[in-house]
Amino acid sequence: MRVCDLMNKLYERFPCSNQGQFVLEIVSALCGETDPVNTNRPGDFAFSDCLPAGLSGNDATSWKRLFGNTSKYKGLTKPVKKHILANAKKEAFVAYCEAHVSGADFQLLSDDLSVSSSVGRALVFEGIYEVFVEFAKSNTDSAPDSFIAAFITERLANPTVESVETKKTDATPAPICAGDDISVIRQVPSYPHKAAFYEILTHHWVVKNSGVAVWDGRYMEFINSGQTPLKMDADRVEIKRTPPGGEVTITIEVEVRHCEGTYEIIMDMKDCEGRRCFPDKRAELHLPITVGWTK
């Protein structure tokens, strides 16, 4: 496998539709850029500070050359390799992949790389990161075709000390995708609910994707269903694919039981693997309902 072979496989599964732009995003993310899309705008002569000098000029030909479609293709140049080895940041690269590869494209990308998607997104993206580092270390433009699959197999068999310690560390909660964010635009009704016994209520939240990650394969889950007498027909509400800046409506129907008091519905966003998208709780939607004989 050559660098151009890997770049072509990745390009097919990311939403970027321009080869030159994609090279800038991939390389800057590899070298620590946390917002590769917005910091690289060739048309505005804007480039990430994380890019090596050889790629930050406004020459689209040199970027596209990494796809192997010209006779001048030679893989990564020595200055670019040196820059990658000095600045490679796994967390930034994995976060970029997490934010921009949809659930469906991840399945296809796993097939392209001959790995099982069941091992998890983060581990596959880490394998891609490692093969880029391998290219940077190599004196030739080559890495074994099975490099990523072998890396994943080794990591599953022998978890690193770093991985084990990370699970035990009480780190400050943050979105699982770097740059991901959510805002509640409005809710209907806007006032607290008061309900009679056995009444069925409908509530709507309009939320905005105010970050840089595409919401794909996500859903809102009724996370406190076991701690309240309030009931819903389904404990999860699917969220349509929502790009950055887009809005989506979350609608729920709540069945009120014969239990007087004030109770709460809490909805939280999860991804296609069942992980909380915002462990810092910023995505939680709260609906208090006061239940009694009269409204």
C-alpha cells in the first residue's frame, strides 16, 4: 500500500469533495489541527498553522499529487515526513475522523481497509493514524497492505497501558467528537407542563447542530425511564442526518400515570454505538411535569 492508495480510499468515505482541500485537512489534522475544515480555506489564502511548509502554499497541484494521478507522484516528501513525525497528534486526527465519517461510510471504509467495523470507530481511525506515521518513518512509499488490520489485532490482544489508564482517569467530560456542540433553539410549549392523571402530552424541542461535526446515526434516549412514573411509547427518538448549522425537531409523547407530584423526562443524545455524545451533559433535554387532580 502506498500513500496515494490510502488517500484515495479515505477520500471516497469523507464528505470533502475537493482532493486538494482533503489533503490539507488530513495532514493538518494528523499534525494537531483541531478544526481542519475551517482553518484551511485555500480560496482565502488561509491555512492551518499545523501544516508543513511544503503544503501551505496556494498550489493545488502539489496537494493533488498525493493522490498519485500525475507522473510526479513520489509519496510524502522528506520535509513533510519530518514535520509529521515531529508534530503527529493522534487525538486530533481521531477526532477529525469521528466528526466527519458517517455511520454508513464507516462501514464502507472498514471494508475498504479489510477490517471489521465491529471493533469500533476509534480503533479503526487510530489504525489509520498509525499507518500515516509508518509512511512518515519509512524510507520508501510503502506499508504492508495488512498494516491497519495487524495493528488492530495487536491492540485488541494487548491493550496499551495508556488505554487502561485513560479509563481510570477522572478527566474533564467533553464531547466525544472534538468541536461538536448543540444548542436548544426553542421548545413547544415553552412553559412547564401540568397534567391530569392518565393524560397524554406532546412536547417538542428544536435543537441546532452548533458545532463542526455532522450528526449521523444519532438518537435521543429517555435516560431516566427507570426513575420516573412518566412513560413514553419508545425510549429513543431517531435524529435525522444533521450537518453543522442545521436544525432538527425532537418530538416526544408522554403518558402520565396515577402518581401525584412533579416528575421529569430527561433525554440525552447518543451515537450509533450507544455512546453519550456529550458526557458533559450539554445535550440533556429536561421536561418537568407536575401531575395532579387538576391542571
